[in-house]
Amino acid sequence: MFCTKCGFELSATAKFCPKCGTPAKQPVAPAPQEAPVEEPVVEATPEVEETPVEEPVVQEAAVEEPQVEEVQAEEPVEEVVEETVEEVAETEEAPVVEETPVEENTEEVLTVDEVLSAQAEEQPTAEAPVEQPTPAPAPQWSPIPPAEEAPAPKKGKKGIIIAIVVVVVIALLAVGGFFAYKFINNPAKMLAKAIDNQSGSLVEEYEVSYNSIQESYADLNGDMTLSVDFTLGDKIKNLLAKEMGMTATDISWFNSAGATIAMDVQDKSLGLDVDASINGTHITTFQALVDANAGEAYISAPEVVSDASFLVGSDIDKQEIVKAIADYTTQLSTYAETYPTPAQMSTTADNYASIIKKDLAGADITKGKKEIKASGVKATYTELAITIDAQTDAQLTYDLAEAFEEDDDLKEMLMPFLEAEIQSDEYSEYADAEEYWDDITSEISDAKKDAKKTLEKIEKNPKKNKDVGVLYVYIDSSFNFKGISYDDDADGEVFTLYMPEDGADSGLKLKIVDSEGETLTIDGKGTSQDEFLNGTYTVALDDEEYFTVDVKNFDQKTYRKTRGVNAEFLVTLGEGMTESIYEDDMQFLALAQYDFVVQTEGTTGKIDMNVMADNDSLLQVNLSYSMEDVPDMAKAGTVYDLEDMDGEELIDLLKIVDLSSTVSNLEAAKVPSEYVDVLKTISETLKSGDDEAIYMMVLGLYGYGSYYDDDYYYDDYYDYDDYYYEDESYDSYGWY
């Protein structure tokens, strides 16, 4: 019998093709009448009748009734299999098996005995009295056709490409993992990576500052506006009253004073406009102008004497004024240009970083893990312990010094800053920036010579190469510096900087020990949330606290973008500063807190300071500034030279003085009448236009003797016949 699907030759008892799994069509044994079989019956096996057997069977017992029942018991299994085949055909679309009818003249017709005998061989019953040979396992049928008969769908190029990519990625990960393992087990390479990262971070931070400076100082001409206001608390008033010999009531009216100063800078002139206020009320305005062209200086008070200026200096060195103005405007206008570009800074950083990496690579470096702490914040990082011996120390000094000597680009970058620095009195010993640079270079060259001698000694006698200290570097998983510390074998801990992070918390510990053994420390903790930092930091010298700063709502986003500062800083003095205040009257200042609210960005800003003691405000200082353009200033109207003015001209000048607006402003500011009345009397006298009254007022202000003894005034004002004694009524004043 052969498979109707693939043609594979089947055994007489096979129900399924062992090759393709197609159900086999079993022929039905002929009836006793030997009628031809019209259709093959697969579903059931006909009942067995006693029929003479043509061929001997192994045993007669094989045709007994129990075995017939066993054959019939297999019918449900066949039905289940057929149902399974149908389900597979529906779900997995297996090839449909077509039934092929059996031809009438079948060459091989199996008898019932043969069928039963074959089935008995496949699965002998436990009751068989004769031991049968163990048959080979029957082929297991599977509803899924073999690959040869049910070819899988063809794979497109996309599937092949994806497979290749997956293989490449796996290979790269494997190779990368290998090299990563080798890398993290090489402390020198880890240190080099950390140095590169730190160098890159510094350049990135510098670039933000550089861009902010370029934008802020783009079009400055020197003009600026500065506003300062002082507000006094009761304790400060009492202190001032005591110092001035007054009572607290005498000064209780005074709350605040302020001034807004506008400065106009031109090529050869400098002007100031000052607006003064008391208790928040405008009082008066006056102006000052230094004119280098004329070599003169003027003042004016437009609210007091309109359209007039007063000469206050005529012997001004023109060249000095012009030079001072030029130096100021030049430095300001080129301030942004003096800063190295980020590209220049990057080149310089890479240059010196490469030297450090090279010289430290040969040092003994061990790797481990260590927890560092700062103000309660602790974190564990990779610790690289770098043993610095005399040779490494000398080689590093020599290489850095040599690079510095030959670094013309660095010199060009630093010269503008040196030129600005020598303008101060501290560096006035230098004639110019070039001399200052030579002095710096000389010191570095001396260090290079000493390092070279050390290297030569070690080369001759390697035993002289002793350890001098250990440098500890702490890095996170991204090779970012989180701490650095240096312990000198002779002096112990010299420098430590810890910056651990734990979630939103960040710690800071800075410790510097100078050559004299004094220790400066900054220790603190901050917490970042929603782009704002809050924290407390303490500055101490030799374990004695000098002051503590509480940082409140520091805007980190603004600082990162523009370097603008927007925060509140609360400063509390420590014993290191307060113990120097001995006077009882000043002790409240030692116990006070200094609250600064800062808002600065570019060339504008505002700083408010409030000195607090026991929740009382002692003093408030409000300062704001802006380096924006100010209207050009010039001397106003008629110029009066007070030094070259006779008595009559002086009286005429006083007649045009108007103090009425100033008096009104003082009254509006709640200034006590005893102070305002004097000025009011002067104002009324000047407005009267009475020469005698004005003269008497001048005598009252400056004193009779000063005018009487002065030949200038005596000759002009005591010319009885020409001026005062035309009317005998003057005799009543007793002037003669």
C-alpha cells in the first residue's frame, strides 16, 4: 500500500504516512460472499467471522474475541485524530488531503486475520500468553507537514538585513564589553578620561560666561546709572543720635535717604547728574561736569538757579582728564574682546590636560571604592589613588613650566587682564603689563630649573626617588570628578574638595591648608528642586566659624543660560568675626543677620540688603545699576565764576536763586520745621530782591568778621558815599 499524497510505501497496518502524515486508506476485508469492495471504509472495522486463514498466523489466540474488542477500541482514537487534522487544516491551512478511491481489482487484499495479527504486533496485549518480539516504535504523526512537503514562505531581503544587523550589534556589544572591561580595569585610562571630561566641562562652562559677556558688553560707551537708598531702623537711629549728641526724638523723623546718579561719558568730558531724596521724596537735583577741552569743571542746580553753571575749577590738567576718560572707555568697550574665545580656551585646556595625563600615566595608580561625605551628604565613588613620587612631581612641574614659557597664545590671552591689574595701586610697581609678565615667567622658570635638577639627581641615583604624597581622585560612573584630595607625606592633608551627590542633595567640602598651617574650610549642603537650589554653607578659618550663608531659591536655570544671579543670601556672622567687636553699642551688629536679595543679569542688576536683629530691621540698603545710555550732558547757560565775582555781582546772582521748590520738597518729606524754616527764610529773603536784606543774610550765614576784615568786601560794601550812605537811615544799623 502506498501513500495517496506522497507515494511513500506504507505497511499494511499503517494508519498515517510516516513521511507526510497523511491518513492512510485501509482496504476492507472481503465479505464471505467475496463481493468486491465498492468503497473503502476508514471509519470502522467490520465484525470478524470465523474464516479459514490462508496464511498461518503466529498463534490462534490472536483471533480471539478480546483482540477484536481491542481493534474496535481504537476507533475513537482515529476519530479524534481525524478531527485534529480537520482543525489543523482550518487554522494552519495545511494542504487538503484528497481521498483517492481504491480500484476494484486490488492486487493485495488483507484478510481480517492478517489485520488483527499486524495490529497485535504493533501493540501486544498484556494477556498474550506467548512472549512477542518487541516491535519498533510506530511513527508519530504530526499535523504539520514535513519541510519537504510544506515549504516555508520565502524570506525577503528585509529579514536578511535585520538578521545581519542583529548579529553585528551582538558582536559589537561583545567586543565593546571586552574593551570596556579592559578600560575600567586600567586606572590610568580612567584618570585620563576623567581629566578629559573635566577639561571639557570647564570649557563648556566658560563658553556660557563668554557668550553672556559678549552680549552684555557689546555696545557699552561707559554710561551708567546707579541708585542707592538707605533706610534706618530704630536701633541705628538711636546710635546715630547718640554719636551726634542728639536725642532719639530729634532724629525720629528721618527714615531714609537716597540718590540716583547718572554718569555720562564722552570722548573728552565726564558728567554726573545727581537726584537726591529724603524719606522717599525728591528734594533736589544738581549736576557736575568735567570738560577736558576747556580744562574746567562746573556744577549746576537747575531747580535752584535755572540756566546757569558755576565754575569750580579752572586749573585741571587736560591731558590727565583725557587720558583717564580714554583709558576707562577703552577698557570698557574692549572688555568683551579681551576674553579668549571658547576655541582658544579649549586648545589651551587640552594642551595642559595632555601634559598632566602623560605625566600621571606613569605613576602608581590603584583603583577602589570609597564613600566621601560633606555636610551629611555621602556617596560612594571610584577612588583612584595616585602615588606621587619625586620624579613624577618634578617631571610634572618641568613639563608644565616649559609649556608655559613657550605658550605665546596663553600670553596673548592673559595680557589684557595683566594690563587691567597693573592699574591698581597693589601692582603699581610695574611699568607695563610686559614687565609684569616677565616677572611671572621668571618665577616659573626658577621652578623649572629646580625640577630639572631633581630629575638629574634621580637619574643618577634612583634611590633618591622617594614618595612625596598621594593624590586621590573620585569619579562617578560617567567619569566626572566628584572629589579630589592631596595628602603630602610631610605636611599631611593639603587640599580637599568633595562634591558628593545623593538624589536631589549635593554636598560641598573645600579644605585648603597654607604653608603656615592655617586652614580655610567651606562646608555645606544644598538641595535642588524644580531648578532651584536651597542650601547652607559655612566658612571657617582654623575651625573658627567666620560666617554662614543660607542660599534660598537660587535660580539654576537662569544661571546656566545667562550667568544671571537670582537668589536670596542670608549671612550670619560667626565668632571669628563677632569677637572682634568690643563696644557694647555695636554688639547688635555682631548678632545681626544680613539678608541679600540679588537679581543680576548682564550689565543690569539689583541688590537689596537688610540688616536684621531679633526680627527687627536695623538698616536697609537698596542698590540698583544699569550700564545703559545716559543723555549727553553739557554746561548749562551762563557760567559764573565765583572766585572772580565782586560784591554787586554776587548780590545780583543771589537774586536769581530760587529755593521755593526745595523748601516744599523738604516739607513734603516731613523734615522738622526747625530745619526747614531756616531755608524758608533764606528763600523769602532772596525772592524779596532787597539788597540790604540779602547782604545781612550773607553776613548772618558767613559771619560779620569775615566780611568786615576782608578788604574785598570792605572796599565794596563800606563805601559810605557811593553805596550805602546815600540814605542817612543806614546809620541806624550802626555800621560806622
